[in-house]
Amino acid sequence: MDLTTYVFFPLAYRIKYLRSLQSQAIKANGFVFLSAQLPADSSCKLITGSVKDQAHKMIQNASHVLEAAGTDLEKVVKVNVSLNM
């Protein structure tokens, strides 16, 4: 039995991630593993602004992916953040 599910959300991101051969998340054995989330809007355009604005957008995007996987930010165990300044 295959217990792995690939999660893609929303459609605009799905197209982008399919081109790069990545899923936004993998759901396996009750766990959800997210790929890196970018500060991009639904048209895949990176937003500009402060680090706070970009971090807020990345968290929003992660929240959407988690929701599509059937979970939410309340159950997140670990987060790695990389800043490129």
C-alpha cells in the first residue's frame, strides 16, 4: 500500500512546481513535509517589500499548502528559514 501523497496548491503554484519537478509537500505516514515556500503571489510573481512582508507571504503560502494536505500551522514541528539579502 502506497502511503505517500503529493500535495499541490494552488493551481498557479502547481504549474510552477511541476516545471521544476517538485511537489510543494509530501504527505507520508501521517506526516506532511513541505518544500521551500517563496514569497510569491498566486500568479507566481515574487512580492517585494520588507523582510517582514516577505516572511508573512511565505507563511501564508505554507498555510495554504498545509490546508490542502489536511492540516494547519498549529501542528508544525520544525521550520528552517533561509534569508538571501
